[in-house]
Amino acid sequence: STNDSVVELNPKMATHPCYSKQAHQYARIHLPVAPACNIQCNYCNRKFDCSNESRPGVVSKLLAPAQAAERYRKVKARIPETKVVGIAGPGDPLANPASTLATLKAVAKLEDDIHLCVSTNGLNLVDHAKALREVGVEHLTITINCIDADIGAQIYPWIYFDHRRLRGRQGAQTLIDRQLAGLKAAAEQGMLVKINTVLIPGINDHHVAAVASEVKRLGAALHNVMPLIAEAEHGTYFGLMGQRSPTEEELAKAREEAGVSMAQMSHCQQCRADAVGRLGQDCSDIDQDAEPAADL
Ligand code: CLF
Ligand code: SF4
């Protein structure tokens, strides 16, 4: 398809395993340096990693920036095909801009041949897009679940912005406005922007095509419609309220509708905030092992 050939022609996408399925031989490492978050999503349980990228119910051990860079160095020595360093939580990287930027700088100092990648809810992106680009971030993910504040109010009970807690429609509208401004700013900085949309049956499933066409207009490169993981045992608000996950058919239909405007990613593994290795592999305890794992 047209979308596939665009992905293959862009070398920055072709060597990043999330941006191109063909790049599966390359590995990524997530460095868990961002504990705080500035919004509340109804699919999140704050005890665990950010569910905008991650499987809920996983706890990552926090690292300071210097420890994180050291972890990267050790893992790179064990898994040389590590081509991507991502910051994806356990909270929001841009609610912790000092640790996030310090970590990225420290990794960039150790290594030229690496993709720096950040995943954010987008609330603070417009303020940091330039700084991220300056430290070398070329791959950026924003989780945008809707562009309509009435839908947003059902997903985000509150956001914390400009020293104030904003609730309901007002909070959702502020988040959406800033996500879209951040997307535009990041695309203008030349970053390859991927959009994650968590598919929530009955809430935003009729709306993914509208999200896709708006993010396309603002310069996004790739779209990842990911299924809500709603099990009640994860203790999320949605889980407790009996919200269900989408079926395979609903997910396929949403991707098809969003695919009218945006190239779709369908191989996302909903990684942990401290994931290590190829997509779908979990080598997150590799630097604690005495011997290299045989399957690497
Ligand atoms: Fe990590 Fe995310 Fe970068 Fe990939 S993961 S910060 S873009 S390097 Fe990839 Fe994992 Fe899906 Fe994320 S498979 S959860 S999309
Ligand atoms: Fe949780 Fe991530 Fe949402 Fe923050 S952005 S509330 S960490 S899912």
C-alpha cells in the first residue's frame, strides 16, 4: 500500500521497531525516569505504569537520570541491536521534564547512533517540543483519545495545568487544545509524531476517524489505535465501572476507519515503562543476570 512504501522510504522509520514492522530485528529500551503525571485517565491506576503506552498493572522501578544512562550502557553491551531509547513513564515524561531531558542528554553523550523516543499525554508538549528536538528526539508519541471535550470528559476526570486542577469539559478542552498545539509544534520541529489512541467501546469508538483526520492535518506520521485493557483487577476506574475492552472485530473496524487518513500501526505490544529488547520480548531483568540469556 501507499502507506507502507512511505514507511520504507523514510530511514528514520525503517530502523525504529515501533514505526516499522520491518524493523523487528532492532531492540528498544525504556528508561523509567518519569514518576509524576499531570492528568488523570480513567484507564490508569496510579500505582502502575502509564497506560497510554503500557499494559496496566506493571510497576517499574524508578531510575535517576545517571542510573538510567548507565542502565542503557550495560544493556547496549548485552543487546547490541538496541537502536531506540524511549522514555514512556511510569508517569508522563513531560510532567518530569528535568529528569527526562537530563536522561536523554546523558544517553546522547554516550551514543550517536541511537533513536531518542518520548511518549507523552501531550499536556506540556508545546512548551518542550523545541528542547526535545535540541537534545535529539526525532520520534515522539502523543496519546490523543479524542478531539471532542464531551468525549474527553468521560475519559479524563481532571487535569492539572497552570497551578490549577481543571475538571470535566473544561479540563478535557484544555488538554485537547494543548495536545493539538503540541503535535503541530513537534511536527514543525521535524519530529516523526506517532499518535496513540486507546479504543474505549461506547466512548470514543465512533470517533477514531475524526481523530485520525485531524492529526493528519496537523502533521502526524503514524497512528496506533490500541485496545483498552479494562480488567477490573487492575483497579482502574473504567475497570471498576464495568467498562469492557474492545473485541478483535471492533479493533479491526476502528483501525480501518482511522486508516482512511492515517497510516496505522498494528503491532504494538503495550510495553512496560522499563521494557528491554525486541518488541514482544521482555528482557527487563537482563542487567541483573550473571550470564547473557540464551535467547538473545
Ligand atoms: Fe518505546 Fe513507544 Fe518509543 Fe516504541 S514503545 S516510547 S514508540 S520506543 Fe512501541 Fe511499545 Fe507500542 Fe509503545 S510497541 S507500547 S508503540
Ligand atoms: Fe496514568 Fe498515563 Fe493517564 Fe497519567 S497519562 S493518568 S500516568 S495513563
